Amino acid sequence: MDLDDTAARLGVPVEEVDRVHRLAGDRPSAPLPARADVPSILDRLAVRPDDAAEIMAGWPDAGSALWTPELRWLLDRSIALVRADLGGHGWLPPGPALPRDRGPAWRHLYVYAYLALVDVVRGYHRDHGVPDAVSWATLADLGRNLAIDRRMHREGWPVMQSWLTLHTRGGLYELGRLQHQRGDSNAIDLHIPDSGPLTPEAVEASLDEARAFFPRHFPDERYTAFACGSWLLDPQLLEHLPGDSNIARFQRRFELEPYEEPEGLDGDVEVLRFVFRTLTTPLDQLPRRTVLQRAVVDHLKAGRHFQWRRGRFPIDPGES
């Protein structure tokens, strides 16, 4: 294939097409589900009707004029790229960010890849004895992220397309209030989905689930700590929030690592993304309905900046 021509037709840097070509190689892809089955699958994945309608409108039927040869190549090879790392739990971009204003096939190409991998990862889950309810709860993060992307006026997806490869490789599991990512440093990484209050009771119940889940389903992996990297762990938030707030209580679980500027992460951007679901609205126009929203706006208007911090605490609550 001509990498330069393919990149030009996709409107992306040739280096990104070359990366997909190298990582996917001639490894096997996976078929998409039958079109007739897709509506029920999307419903199980918590995809909203408006997003589901777009996905169906762009479906890669044989002979569809929406799907150019380079789009079909990228879909097939991005599926192969992710499938080749089944069981992996690191950050994995499935392919280049596409110009999404070209229509539903371009906008949702990595959603189609996700759908092709649902049966693949569910097979991996079954091999590890993971309950079907946990599989679907984990995979339903697709619908949540599509809804967030729509709310963000399509600003959110470039990050989400890589994030969602964790789910389709068996690297992450949603257990109650928190998502738990397998790791290679004796720690389970915690993530906080947009799914309601972060109450201490809900957090503890999720941690208890994880304490039983990983030894049962991944007995060869030895975890001694829970870890988290997030703007939620920035101690500056405690200057603005009540000491008994859910965020303050969550922070107090962790022993923070010394601060280092994270490569490729901007604390202010992360806060705006998660608190307001916008990256472009001027500060004066952001809502101030909650204590957290007011705290963020006041902090940024004062010329200060947020930090993305990492911390950890022992899995065994009796350890110190």
C-alpha cells in the first residue's frame, strides 16, 4: 500500500498511518456484529438513541459510498492493532484522530472498531471467569463517553478513542462506583467515571469488590496498592471545598507522590474537561451552580493553575 497516499486521503500525518501499518501488520482483525443485532448491542452499551442513530447511519455495509478504501483499511487494521494487545493494560491509541466533520463513517470509525471487539474481549473475560454483568457494565462506558463527547460539541473524542481500548483489551473493569485498571507496578489504578456522587460508602464498596475480584480472576497478578492519577488529588482543591466533601474524603485516602509536571497532561485542561465538559467556554461564561464549579472558576480567574497529582494507598486496609 502507498502510505503517503493513504495518509493524504485520510487527512492525517503519514507517521500515524505508518504506526498502524507497523503495529497491526498482518495480524487478524475481527468481524463487526450483524447489522440486525447492533441496536440491541448499542442498548446494552448504554448508547443514547441520538448516538445510536448516527452509528447506524454510518454502518460499514458492503458497497456503502460512505466507506472509502482507506477508511475500510483503517477500520480493519485498527481492530487488528487493538486485538493484538488483548490482555494489555497500557495506553494504546488505536489510530490517528480523523477529521470527524466528514460524516458518520469518519466520526465513528473507532466506535465500529469497538463493536467488533466486544465479542473478542467478552471471550477473554469468560476465560478469566469474569461475570457477564461486570463485562457489560465495563463495556457500557462507550455510551457514557459518546454522550460526553456530544455534550462537549465533539471536543472529547480524541482522548476517549484511546481510553476505550482499555475496555476492549480486558485491561479495565467497572466495579460499582470506580473503574479499576490492571497495572504492572503492583498497583491497581483507579478511575472515576461520571456516574453520580463519589460518596465514601460507594468508594469503599467498590474497593471491596476489587479486593475480591482481582485475586479471583487474575490470580497470577499481585497487587499491593490502589493508585490514582487525577486532578481530584490536587491539594489546592481543599482550599475551596469543605473538609467533609466527597472530594476531600477521597483525597485523604492517598499518600501523594512528589509533584512532577506530567508529560502531555495539563491540569487546567483536565479540570475543565471533567467539571464543565468544555475546553473553549470563557471563564466568565462557565456555570457556578456547585461549590466545585465556583472553586474552579475562582481559582483560574485568580491566575492560578491546577495540578494533576498521583497517589496511592495499600489494598489491605490493615496495612500502613
